[in-house]
Amino acid sequence: MSTIIDKEVLREIQLHVETDYPNEGCGFLFGKESYRSRHITTILKTENRSTENHRGQFVIDPLDFFNAERFAQQYQLQLLGIYHSHPDQPAIPTDNDLKFAQPFYSYFIHSVQKGKMAGTRSYRLVNREFVEEKFSIHQHVKLS
């Protein structure tokens, strides 16, 4: 399966995670999935509800998941994944990321170094392990 993310969506995520720096920023990824591909077209920012360590982990409230599902239904989209940042760390999953991961979602992790997004990688959970998923960036072309 191929995963595509819109360039505008990546820009929105960049703005969000750079604004939340030095804390982890997080949110939901929406779009459409078919037999062969997953296309991410929309995000919904959410608050990092970690009470222990905003710089080293993110927590999403179950009510935020409920609201994300309602958002998806309202706009006829599918909740396809979660994004979050790793401040001054590489874009690779941590043990905490694995602890809360679910099989269906794409997990986009964004490395933010000194306040600037420095890299993005995506993962899927397979047999309780993260496997990196390749993705492509889609740019809309405006027609005159």
C-alpha cells in the first residue's frame, strides 16, 4: 500500500509542531483509503495532554479520539493516523510511542531540531513492531 500526504498538510503540521516546540505537538491525520493507497488530506490538531513530560511524550485524551471520529464522519473522511513531534530527537519511534500504538494507523513522526522541523518519517504497527512506511508528497496543481 502506498501512502500519500498533501504538501499543504505537511506545511500545517510543520507550523503546528514548530509552534509547540520545545514540547511535543500532536494531532490526527484524515483522508481516504482504497485498496492500494492511503491519501492524507486533512489534519486536526489536538492538545498534548501529558501530565509528566511534554518534551518527551505525547498523550491524546480519549475524548479527543471521539471528537476526531465525529470530525471524520462529518466530513466523510477516514481517521488514518496520528502525527507528533520529537523535539531535538530523531523521527524514530520511542518505547512510549509503541506502548500506545494501534495497528491500522499511520504514525507520522516529525523531528524538530532547535525549533525547526528537520525531518519526517512514517510508521505502521505490524505484529507489535513499528515498520517504516514510505510516503510521497502530493502537490496540488492549480488550473487556470
